[in-house]
Amino acid sequence: MEKHNAVLLLCTGGTISMSEDPVTGALRPVNFEKIFDYLPELNKIGIRTDSIAFDPLIDSSDVDPSIWSKLAHIIYDHYHQYDGFVVLHGTDTMAYSASALSFMLNNLSKAVIFTGSQLPLGVLRSDARENLLTAIEIATARENGRPIVPEVCIFFEDTLLRGNRTTKQNAEHFNAFCSHNYPPLAKAGVHIRYAKKFIHYPDPQSSLSLRTRIDQQVAVLKIFPGISEKTVRAILEMPGLKAVVLETFGSGNAPRQEWFRKALSEANDKGIILVNKTQCAVGSVEMGRYETSLDLLKAGVLSGMDITTEAIVTKLMYLMGEHSSTEEVKKLLQTNLCGEISLEDEQAYLGPLR
Ligand code: ASP
């Protein structure tokens, strides 16, 4: 396995860059230069590590699409100068940012690895050191002259996951992320073992293109027993709204009250895109399996299949930003663009990494 030796580290903020405010005691981002003070190893690993820090550094709860666009532009502008990219980011919205970048960096052929930590770098038991050093190793790993993982990924604790399949699952333990519907792309132990058959490769005939136009007119409507017509209509009738992710029960089921079906049909007739995403973490939407999803089909609701909420929200924003035709957006929603959904024949759980 060959190694190249230049990585660009993009620091947006997050716990990894934080320390306690002396007055409030709350964690907030501090000076990025401290990272190099705490991690002298960075100068010794034989990989040139250049860095760009956002100013100000932010808690990822403050991330918005302008941050995704800024990250994508920096990566695009420096694409040929580095073997790979590592993005330091807060864990709270890391899965949204990684999903958005997977769509914005079209036909990516180098690794973009998001990581962060649950404890700040300066804390003795911090997970930051291992996460960052392994992320750098993965971002620069090559075989036969090519990057091993040419994808936007999240590396955390010991696992490399496809970014647009990932969800934050844990605010307490170091294994902050999971990917329920797609296997890990690598496991880091004594060796870093890659699951090559699950890695998504770019089209060798095309090169990287940047697609950063975003349309934020998306809402998420989580269904629950007893949800009122007023709540549903307040969302579906929001002025300017273009798409709604319906978070449904089980394999994509919802209440069968007449007002609910009517509200959805009216929204669909107005051209609002409706996508069915199950509230279950594992498995896929299967409309028509139960009677309780037949009305959704009739109302024109599309299946989100086994996509995560993070990926469907960012995919909608991205597709609506890039395409003015609703029909085109609907078609591409049902298309696997960069590994974010399993089409029907691939939907069975693919099994753990061996
Ligand atoms: N609130 C922090 C953030 O997302 C949490 C973290 O980094 O883990 O920025």
C-alpha cells in the first residue's frame, strides 16, 4: 500500500476545538492553533498537514448551508494540491454536512473524511487524538496510485462510515455515529481494514464538479398518534414550501383519517414534493405493504427507501437548488446518486464488516 503525503485539514469548530468558558462553564470553540500545540505528532507523521480554520469556529448546531458551500469550494479550489481532506466538525450536525458535501462534490475521486470528538482535545481522556490521526491516515491512503476511499465519510472511534448513510446516535459514548442501512467502509484496529466491495468509486471518464446551489424550502413532518389536522396543515400550507419529508411509522405507514389524506393530496396537487421516510433507523419504506400506506401512495407520496433523514433533507435541498423541474427532482430522488440509498434489489441488510 503506497502513501502520499499531503492533507488539507479544514477546521469548522466543534467539541474538538473547544474549552470551558471560565465564566459560564459552557463549552465553546477556542483558538485553532491550540490543536497543533496539543498534537505535536502532526509534525512527525510524515504527512504534510496544512490547515484552514474557519473564523469564527462554530458549534455545529450553528451550521447552515453556507458552511457546506464554503467547505465544498475550499476542497474544490485545493483539489489538485492534496491527496485528501479532513474536516474537523462538531458531531451534532456532522451527518448533515457530510451528506450535503457528498452531493455537492460530484464525482469525487479523493477522500474527504469528517471527524471530531466527544471530549475536547485538551482533556486527558479525549478521543480527539485517535480520531484525527486515523482520519488523516485514511484520507491519504492510496493503493495502485489511487485513493482507497474516494468518498465523503465520517470516521469516529474505530469505524469509517459513508457520510450520507450516517446518523449521530450517541451523545455519551465515543462511538457517536452509526450507519444502520449500510456496512462500515473500514475498521481501524492494529491495521486499518477496508471493506472495498462496499466503497463507491467515481466514473473514471468524468472529473470532479462542484454543485453548491441549495434551495432550503424543505420541512420535516414527524407523524405521531394524535397529530392534529392543524399541525399537519400548518406545515403543508407554509408559504413558499417546496418539499416535505414525512417521517412515518414502520415500513412507511401513517394514520388513515380522511383529513390527512386530503391535506397530502392538496399539497401534492400544488406541486409540493412529498417523500416518505420511516422513523425506524433500520430498514426501508415499503408503501403498499400495509393498508395504512395505500393512501400515501394515492396522494403522490414518493418512497425515501432506506435513506437517512440527514441525507434526504440535504438531497432535496441540493436537487431543488440544481433543477427547476419538479419532475426532474422527483426522478433523481429515486436515483442512487452517490450511495445514499439502496435500490430495491440491494435492500437487504448487507451484513457487518468481516
Ligand atoms: N455541540 C458540539 C458540536 O456539534 C458537539 C460536538 O462537537 O460533539 O459542535
